[in-house]
Amino acid sequence: MTGLPNRTLFKEHLERAILYATRHKKMIALLFLDMDRFKNINDTLGHDAGDKLLKEMAERLKTSVRKTDSVSHEGPELAGTVSRLGGDEFTILLSDIVQIQDVSRVARRILESISQPFLLDGHEIVITASIGISIYPNDGADIVHLIKDADTAMYRAKELGKNNFQFYTQSMNDKAFALLVMEGQLYKALEREEFFLHYQPQVDIRTGRIIGVEALVRWQHPELGMVSPASFIPLAEETGLIIPIDEWVLKTACSQNKRWQAAGFPPIKISTNLSAKHFARKNLMEAIAKIVHDTGMDPHYLDLEITESVLVRNVGELIIIFQELKGIGVSLLIDDFGTGYSSLSYLKKFSLDVLKIDQSFVREITTDSGSAAITKTIIEMAHNLNLRALAEGVETEEQFTFLLENECDVFQGYLFSKPQPAEEITRFLRDGKSL
Ligand code: C2E
Ligand code: CA
Ligand code: CA
């Protein structure tokens, strides 16, 4: 559409430029440009206008880095190659660099050229962009690192208020900064389909058979690698992204369970985690009901795992939401039970189904008498309230025996299986795997 090289071609260019620079002892600069409010334009003016803008943008970028014969008082002009990586992301590759100041000059010229209003369907649109820059060989020695560093620097430029350029620096690898980069990446992860699910069996303690699986989200990022939910879930909660992520998990998990049922395996339940953030939404119940309905799975096979922190909120409202969920057949499970600080009186107010005893107690039931007493008490209390008790993080035979003797109902943990891809669960179901 823009007539520019795409990602693949760009990588080839970069590869060649590195070879050349190594041989001739030169520097290269990689400029990573991302428009600041492109989505906004697309949403308000439509995709045709967005496309026009991208074409015009490509033209301006090409013009800004075209080699001219004039030698300005600042020194010779640098020539560059512009590529489009996709969406509103462009790269500019500058080779034959003598001094870094020349790179700054090009970056400034690009930002200036972009800042002139664009004319789109009779509207004057003012656009800005943020640029991150990495230098070969100073920053990265290969294309993967050069791209990653330029991308990192670009997020820094955004963080600093957009409409500016930043050179990559080592300190951008700080933990705080890594979080920031991850946030940018997290926004794109859903549309790039980088999430997938693992499932961990929940096993009936007396029969040793699988009665359900918990869906646990995984994020495979092309450069960051496998990112643990322990690090991205809190970030997703902070940014609100947890809502679409959990909805995707719910949809995917219910569809998978429906497939297992359709394949003729004995039906099992599916458990998904629902962040406390959902409870600030209006029509939560409708949203869940619709997703489950669209997958065709009977809601009686769904358990929603929520943490105690949810229960200390607006009690009146919650009672209604819970009743509605029960009304369509969904079960409710309290996750990490015992770690919250809420009052126990809510346990009888809400129509709950399962208490999931937190791993921190289970881990120590055979070594610490306090944890053993708490676990026993939770199981007893659950039964007195007509709830079931599920122990998570069960790793050893000894822990299992303790739970069996104390009449816990269900367990989950490495002793039976780690969280597994769907195909592995299919195998378990086919072979009738039991403890
Ligand atoms: P969680 O809901 O308490 O999940 C249990 C965690 O314990 C999982 O970690 C699981 O892999 C791990 N685990 C299971 N059995 C054992 C065991 O025997 N020993 C040990 N040491 N660990 C065990 P994971 O998958 O890393 O998930 C971490 C947390 O991230 C979850 O804790 C949950 O709070 C959150 N999470 C995961 N998926 C989702 C999701 O789709 N939505 C939301 N909102 N949160 C999620
Ligand atoms: Ca859980
Ligand atoms: Ca848990």
C-alpha cells in the first residue's frame, strides 16, 4: 500500500547493512517510528483516511531521508531506507554514519516534517510520532538486539510525552523500564494472538479421577519470550487490559471444553480466573452469559474463580450478581482462600460453591502444625456451610494423604500434573488417567 519494504525485506536490508558496516568499520542507526494517535484517526475518520495518512506518511519519511547533493553547513546529508513494519510502525535505516549528531539531525528533521498538518478528506490533521534509536555496533551486535533496543527506546520516547526521539541506553533495561515496555507489548498481545492456555486437572480425592481443569493463561512474546502471568497479570489489572484478556480466556476455555464433550469424553468442568477488576463493571453478568452462550457450552460446566478481595466490596450488588450467575448454572469458587483479610460472615451471605485452600497452607501441612490446623479448619468450615473444599499446590504423597484423611474433596497440583496444553489433557481424558 505504501510502496515501502515490509518487515521481511527490512530485516534483509538490516542484515546486509550490518555485514557492510562490519567490513568497513562503520556505524548504522536504526530508527523505530510509531505514530502517536493513529488508532484515534482510524476510529474517527475511518480506515480509508487511515490508509491515506499512512501513504502520505511514507512519502514524507522518504523525502526526509533522501540524499541531496547540497552539503549543508552542518555536514553531508545522511541517506536512509524507510520500511513499514506493519500498522503505524516504520523504520528508517541510516548507514555510513560518521558521528551520532548526524542521526539526531535526521530524527529531528523527520519529526518536523511529520508535524506539518496532513490534509485528509478536507480535514487538517495534526499528527506526531515517537522515535527510538539504536546504534550498531554500540548497542546491539545483531538484528534481533538492534530492533529490540530501538523498540525499547521508542517506548521511552512515548513515556516522555511523545513527539520526541530517544537513543537507546543501557539503563532502559531497568526493571521499572522493562515493565513499561511490557505494558506497550501487552496492548498488542491480544490482537497478535500471543496468548494461549494451559489447563491443570482438578482431581476428586476419593476416586482419583479428573473432574475439571483450571485454565491458566500464558503469554509467548516473540522477543521477550515466555512471560509469567505473575508478572503480566498485575500489569494487566492496572491498565484495565485484564478485562479483554479474561474474556478471551473464558471464551477459549469454554470452547475447548465443549470440544472435549463433543469428542465423547466424560464431561468435566472448566475453571477460569476472573480478576476483581470485573466487578467494577456494569452488566458483568450479561457479558459472561453471552460469551459462554456463544461457545455452546452448558454453563453448568463452568466454575469462576474469584479472590476474597472481591467479596469486601459492595455486598448488596454482589449478592445479586452471584445469584444471577447461579441462576444460569455457573458455580463460584473462592481462590487463594485464607490469605485475604475479609470477614468470614460473607461466606454464608453469598451463594458460593467451593473454597480453594491457598497453596501457602498446603505446602506446609506436613511440616507446620499451624498450616495443618488452618487447612483442617477450612475443610470443616466449608462442609458446615455446604461448600466443597479444594486444595491447590499439592506436590507430595504426604500432603495428599493428609488431605484424604481430613476429607478434602478435590485437589490440584504437580502431584497429579502441571498445567498442560490442551492436547495433553485430551490424552489424559482418552487414557482415563487417574491417581
Ligand atoms: P492461581 O489462580 O492461584 O493459580 C495457581 C498457580 O499455581 C498457577 O500458576 C499454577 O501453575 C501454580 N501451580 C499449580 N500447581 C502447583 C504445584 O503443585 N506447585 C506449585 N508450586 N505451583 C503450582 P500460574 O499459572 O503461574 O498463574 C499464576 C497466577 O496468575 C494465578 O494464580 C492467577 O492468579 C493468575 N492467572 C493465571 N491465569 C489467569 C487468567 O486467565 N486470568 C486472571 N485474572 N488471572 C490469571
Ligand atoms: Ca485460580
Ligand atoms: Ca490460587
